[in-house]
Amino acid sequence: MGLAVNGAAGRPGLSPLARRAYRLARGYVLACGLLLILATLASQAVMPDLYYDAGTVPSWPERAAGAGAALAYALLLLLPYRWSGRGWLYRARLAVLLLFSAALVAIAGSMLLTFADGGRDWRMVPVAVAAFVLAVLAPGTLFARVRWVGVAVGPRKRL
């Protein structure tokens, strides 16, 4: 995935393979954002009894903070990168994505450790792997867009 010469002007641009890889990674991030919104609404608003199967269901104010954080992260994943590709907005968005990615890695790691320690639910493994992939791709695609397209430093260009 390197840079290629783009046209007769000799400007560096993305090779077709790098462009496809970026779009595939960005599509994965967008799909995870949509899935996170649907899962949050289903587990916190529509059917909380299924989510909290052990014991009583907490009241809505007790669940609101977790639901709000999940929805904020999902919206952060869904916002177009060109909206925050300049200056302090880029740095702030990258910092928040890195914080959420660190939390995702910690959660996925605890899921894998739980499964390795005798957890019986095999579905934790693919979910943990998908969380690791999202933790890498979410800040990675933002960084790649700014690095390859030059949105943070130059004029806006479409990828």
C-alpha cells in the first residue's frame, strides 16, 4: 500500500490497492458504528430484560451513562472524516478514538482471558477479535486519511 504517481502532474496519490484497502477498512468501521447503535438501543432501551439476565434490571438513569457513551462512540465512528480533518478537531477526534480504542483493547483482552480461564461461551472469541480489529482500524483510518489525502494540512480532497 504505497504511494503512486498520479497523472502527468507527478503528484503523489494512492495506488488502487491502497484505495481499496482504505475503503474496506472504513466500511468496517462504519458497519461497526451502525451495529453499535442498534445493539445499544436494543440492549438498553428496547429489551433491557434480556441484557441484564442475572438479577433485577437497573433503572434508566443508572443505564443512561453507559448507553450515552456507546452512542457517542458510534456517532464518532459514523461522522465523515472530512468534517474534522483540520487542526484541533483532528487532534481531538484522534485522541478520543485512541482512548476508546484503549478501552476496547482492555475489554477484548478481558474477554479472551475469561474464555481462556474456562469460559464456556465460545462467542466471546470472535467478538473480542472484532473489537481488536475495530480498535486498530478506527484511529488508523482517520490517521491514514489525513496522512494520504492531506486533509489536516492542505486543501480538502476526496479519497
